[in-house]
Amino acid sequence: MKLDLVACDAPPAELREAYFASLPEPQIHHMERLVSAARVFRFGDGGGYLAVHEGAVVEFFAEASWLPQLSQAFEAAAAETGATSAVLKSYDTLALVAATGRPARIATIGVNCTAWSDERYEPPPRFIPRPGTPADVETVAAIGPGLFSGPEEIAPDLAGGRITIYEVDGAPVGAGVLSPVREGSDVLDVGVGVLPDWRGRGLGEQIVRHLKVHCLHTLKARPVCGCAVENVASRRTLENAGFLTRHRLLEISWGD
């Protein structure tokens, strides 16, 4: 099959809304960042699109008329863009079907949490959250690269009121960040970090629980989170905080 691809600045708005409507769970922050940095192409007279980031298809959608040729369309579009793999959410059924119409290697690279089992928050004594300020850059940076890669990423979130600092007896112990997953959505990504001297005391779980409850009851938003599959400690923290780790981020590859 030969597809005529047309480059565009972003996924077509109407098609992308149809894509989100097709998902049983919301978009996740990591994937939204990949799509925002991807090359995007329309195909089929505008009836479908794909986004490619560093040789991987990170989003694919086609209207119902393409279903009889879904895999062929995916293969042709991937080949024309030079993609040799795909990174997809486990609940993105249409894209998964399209990407696995031929033999492929599938690996789990991430764990996604879009639901929870409880809304409890019972903080330990003297464990106090407060809004972050620009003066907290060094505190957040000291957590390490698990939360932010560097101070240049921290300052905008502090200025935007998205970071909460957690203290015990007035001393900072960790931080949490709530990042809007995408514009126009009520979904917030939960990011958490604990300072090295305070790790191993269950404070990460308390930070996650506080942010989850804050989203649900104060912000009236839906919290989501996730981690790399090999990050067992982070996964256990999310599970202990009541999040359900029942979805996966998959890497599907068919290149040599």
C-alpha cells in the first residue's frame, strides 16, 4: 500500500479528539510530551494521522473506514516515515491492533496508573504540605533527576504553582508536582520525589496520597501517574498509595 503523507504542525484537532474519545482511559503525561515533540503526518485525505518521535510511532489513529486495511495503513505510514518501532499505551486498542499486524517484538517499558482503590490520607505527625516558591529550586533539585532533570525545568513549575513542598518539623523532606497532561483536560499527572536523607520512611506514599486527595476533592481533577517498569521502588510507592498499576506502556519493534 502506498500512502500520501502530509506533514503538519500537530495532530489534526478533530481527529485527535476522536482519538481521545476512543480510549477507555485518559492520556498520560509521558506520551503527551513525546507527541508534542514528534513529527506528525496526516494520511488518507485527512482520515488518519500518526506521530513519530525518534524513529518510533507514538500515536496513531484512523477513522472507521480504514479498519479493513488498518495494519496495511500503519505499516505503510511507518515505513514512509522511517519508523521501526512504536511506543503505545496498553489500552490504545486500535493502535495496538494496527502495529501488531505482522510479527513484532513487544517489551513492557512502563507502568501506568489511571485508577485507584481508595482515597485515604492519614499523614504522620508534623508532616505538613505547603506551596512551593521560587526559593525552593535548590530543595527540589536536591531530590535528583527522578522528578526533574535540572533546575531549568523546576522554575516554571514553581512559578506556576504546580509544586508542593513537604516538611517535617519545618525541614523539607520532599516535593510533589501536579502537571496538566494536556490542554483542555482535567487530568493531572502526579510526580513525587523524596530527599535522599528521608527515603525509606514511607514519605513518598504520603506525598502521593496527599496529591491524589488534593486532585479529587480540591481541584476536582483526575490524578494519573506512572513509572518505568524497572523502577520497582516507585511502583511499590504508587501501589501502597492506592493507585492501581493495571496498565502498561509497550514498545513494539519490527526493525532489524
